[in-house]
Amino acid sequence: MSKTSDYLIALDDGHGIGTAGKRTPYIPSLGRQIRENEFNAAVTFYLKEELERCGFKTLLTAPTDYDTPLIMRTNLANSMGADILISNHFNAMDGEFDGPGRDPEGMSIHIYPGAKNGRRLAEHVAKFLRQGTKQQFRGIVEQNLHMTREFNRAAVLIENGFMDNEREALLMLNESYQRECAREQAQGVCDYFRVAYVPGDVKAPVKTVEAPKTEVKGEYVSNEVFGKRVESIYKGSEGLDFYSKPTFSNRYRVGTLKYGYGFPTIVKKLKVEGAYMYEVKNSRGHKYYVTAADEFVKVEGASSKPKSNPEAKPKTNGQRAIGEIKIVNVNNAAIVQDRPDRKTSKNLGTVGKGKAIQVTGSVRGENSSSGYWEVVYNGKRGFVTGEYGKYTAY
Ligand SMILES: [Zn+2]
């Protein structure tokens, strides 16, 4: 019997938090729309916990807040040699609530047409979802989708319900539903690899072959860069590693940052294994650790000159565009804000309807259900309301 640690599981949370279109209709009882990625990211986070508890290694295909292009997701999973890939989504039909009993409902598992291992994985996962959740099971569906087609090995894309079914839409924010989906998917993965599932309330058995487990801990250095954005300035094609724990050990590596990609919030700086790391958070509040070495990363607003120099100007030209948006859904022009909050921002200017502007990513921000595009405006960082931009990746 093989060890779970022999396997690397690629986990893909469909879309990005600011992806246009991917959201429920307005829900009166909630007072807002729910973005598909809110569910996808949550279930992926719990699935990662489940699988790691069972001893698997995991890889997040889209760990940053950007709407990571699909090709980058599958390239990453393939290049890391992941054994299987699981992509979580929430389905949509006509984008409207038609009233109880009139909307489509249930979950489905999508595989590439004719994929044998994909089907086998889907069957194992389906078994646990069907006996677990109360959701109607719509079946294993053969469909030509990027994630299942371009990943080299067994891949499943799970639609966990319908965003335009009001009852199911509310399940998207239901933590016990998120956890249940993650748990049953993990049980299916264990079944597929014929390894024992380790339930959450039972301690994982101590692995005798490994060195005694020491607590992975960094030493606090400072929080002077608290709240700032940090991004990779490393140009190597393999990207910059980041970790789920304060360590440089491969065991806790969860993904890589390409040049120009990063995290919106630094929590603190730590001394780790003789070097420095930043503890960072993504916009969903998940914590990661990345090197703080200034040949590899850059902190927003940081100067290369000593901090005490009041003449030092913050850098504004280090942004890297990943694509562009065309301005849509406005009468004349879209406002470019200095921060991703409609209520407290200053206007930097406007971009006319139909015009294009470069984007460096998307963020959740405040007071916009569609999030915000982070744009390059006159050489400065600016923000445009998500629904006003139609995105094209470079
Ligand atoms: Zn989706």
C-alpha cells in the first residue's frame, strides 16, 4: 500500500473573487449577491485541510487573489507533477431565481470525455457526496472543459449546486455545507488511492519514518510593514515558493508566485531558519509565508533608500499588467479610484466607455459586490469597479 505523502493533489478554486459575471442574483434575505469564488475558495480551503490531515501533499492552483488564467492553473499543476486535480465550482443556468421548484438543482461531477481515470476518480467522489449531502445528484457528465482537458492526469470539476436556485445559493455561505462537501470529496480521494481517511476529530497517527515533529515556528521580528502589499520580483520561470507554515521546507510549500504576483496584506516579518519571511494574508484571510529577501520580493511603497529619508518617493512603476479591461456597463466613463472602496476613495480620473486600461489583478475591496479591478492609471495604481470592466488576459 502506498503512502498518502507520495501523492500531490492539485486543488483549484474556480474563478477569482473579482471575476465578472460569476455570482448569484441579488438575494433579498441577504441584501447582496454571492460571488461564486466565495464558495469555491472556502470549500477548497477545507479540502486542503482534510487532505493534509490524511497525509497528502496539496498544491493550490490559484492561491493569489488574481483571477488566475486557466492555462497558468493547469501549467502549474502539470509542472509540479500533481497526481489528481479537483476543481470546485457552483453551477448556473439562467441567472435568475424562478421560485421554489422551478430552478435547476443539484450537484454534478464533470470529466473530460472518455477519461478513464477521471471517471474512476469521479465515481469514488460521487459515492461519498451521494451518501452524504442531501443534494440531488445529477450525474457524472462528460464535457470538454479546460481544467479537465489540459491537466495530464485524473481531473474532476465539481459543480456543488446552482447559484440561480435560491435555496442552493444560500448553501454557498453555509460553513457546514462547505465543510461537508470538502470532507466527502476527501473521503472519495482516499478511496480512489486506497488509503485510510483520517477523520477530523481523530489525531493523525505519528509517522515513525519521519524525524520527530518539531513545531514550525518563526521568531517575530517586526510589523513595520503591516498591511502593505508584497509581490514577487523574481523572474525565474519556476516562480517564487510560498508556504503554509513559517518554514522553507518543501513539505509546507503550497504554491509559487510568478513575477508581479503577490499578496495584498503583510501581517508581520519573522526570522525563520536563519532568514526572513513575511507572514501574509490573501483577501480571504488565509495565511501564508513567503521570503522577505529584497532580491526576491518588493513591498508596496517601500524605498530602496533608508526609511528616514523623507525625499524617497514610493515606486509606482513596478506594477505588472496581466491583461486589460474594456470599460463596459457605464453611460459615459468609469471612475478610477485611489483605493478599492467606493465610499472612501478619491477619484484619480475616468476612463471612457469602450476604452481599454491595463490591469494588474482584482481585489474584493469594500462596497462593491463585483469587487474591483486593480489598474495602471497614468503610471499609478488605481481601482475600477468590477462590473465596469470586461477582462482579456495577456
Ligand atoms: Zn464556475
